Amino acid sequence: MSGKNGRMEGDAERDPSEVVLPLTHPVDVARLVESDGLTFDLMPEADERSKVAAFLAVDGVRDFSFRGALSSRAGGWSLEGRLTAIIVQTCVVTLEPVESAVDVEVTRLWLPNLEVPEGGDLELDADADSAPEPLSREIDLAVPMLEALALEIDPFPRAADAEHGAKDYAPVGAEPLTQEAMRPFAGLAALKARMAGDRSDPDDDRNGNEES
């Protein structure tokens, strides 16, 4: 699996088409037609996982895999896959490491000559978790993989024994890590819309992503 250096800038207004992903895995649609589909098993290596963690502003990503298949459907291509990973973050209360397991089903549908109807709304496919997307010469499997992972990130991770409330904890001499300081993480759920080209802002409090 080939990777590519880069990360998303913190500017919330940046054109999503300019976002440089931390890794890519393009699939040639012409070859898909020739082979009548494709099964995939992506397991990013350590350096790629580090780039993904920096891109998503988390401490680490482990046991990361994306498995599934691309098959022809409705004149286009359908993806059905399963994403698993361990996301490592810092507790907003105690500053201790927090691990969360991710295990989600991912579906996508790409259609040729897709036109957005007047009003800008596309009808959701019954078996997809998002609207159909325009089909181009390549399908980058890294895009749905990163979208699905980003949507599973907790913007305010807490250790199991962390107290709820207004207390802030920090090592001696360090600034407390407050919820206000953690607000940039709330914007991670918007990654899917931004990479898909949706210019709407689902979170008015978003401050952008910062490197961890």
C-alpha cells in the first residue's frame, strides 16, 4: 500500500479538492471493468499509521485494517467493507492515554454521469451510508477508509476513571488541558463532508485541526 506525505491545513474554508491525504490507494476503474470487481485487504504500515494519526490529530492508530470488495452496481461500482482500528488519544481530564476500538461497516456507491438534482440533494442508496458519488477514472480506497475512521474519533476522550466536571489536570509546570483547548478535535467529524466536497459547515464552533 503506497503512502503520500502531507496533512490537512487548519483552514476550515480550504477547498476539499486541495486536501492532501496522508496515504492513498487508487484503483483504476478500467481494470475493475476487466476483472469484474476487486477484493481488498489494506493494512497500513507503521509509518503510514503515524501519518494518519498526525492527519487526524490523535496520538496513535494501531491494528488498522480495511477489508472488503468493489463490485459492479447500477452502472457504477459499490464498496462494501469493514474498518477496524485502535485509536489512541489523551484523556481531556487526566492526560492519560485512552484507547478506543473501532469496528464499523463501510459502504459507498460511485455512479457515472451523476448529476446533482436541483436543490442540491441526492437520494441515499438503501444499502449505502452516504449519498452516491460521481465515478471518475480512479476510486481511492483511502478516502472512505479515512472518512470512516475520522467519524469514530471522540472529540473529548475520557479515561474510564476520569471525573466528570470542571476540574482540569496537568503535570507540574504545564498548562491544564481544558475542554476549550480541545475544541479543535470537534471538527474531525466534518472531515467526511470536507473531503467529499460539501462546503457546508456542520459545526459552527470548529477551529480546524492541529497536529498532535
